[in-house]
Amino acid sequence: LRGFDAYTFFHRAGGLLFTGPTQTNVNDLVLLAVWR
């Protein structure tokens, strides 16, 4: 992790998680917070 390369670290450790295409875009996420 020294080089800020988590992909290589987890790939070598066998800990990668592949979710596949989710058909979502994080840029489309809207968060609304309401305090009462």
C-alpha cells in the first residue's frame, strides 16, 4: 500500500471483490438530509 495501489495488494492477497456491472452511476446519486 506504500504506492497507494490497493488493487495490486488485494490482487496478490486474493482479496479482490468483483461485483460486475451494476448499471448505476455514482454521479446520479442524490442525497437529501432533513433535520427537524
